[in-house]
Amino acid sequence: MIAILDFGVGNITSIYNMLKRIGLQSQITNNPIEIESSTSSYYPVLEVLIIV
């Protein structure tokens, strides 16, 4: 699961839809527990995908 961090800026819904279109599970969240339990995190403000 990829956590898309919701900072309240940017068009993160388009990122969610793009990941869904290519078959990747993701969720938009600002919950620290969900972010920590995800396999990857996407920081839309920084345009960075971190894979753990």
C-alpha cells in the first residue's frame, strides 16, 4: 500500500487515480499510523516517492 500524504495542497486525487490505473493500491491519508504501516509513501509537496 502506498500512502499519499495529504498536506492539504496539490491535486493528490490525480496521483491516487494514476496509481489505481496502473494497478497499485494506495490511499490518501494524514494519519501517522497509516503512513507508518504503508510499504511506500508519496510526498506530493516534495514530489518524492519513498519506497521502504
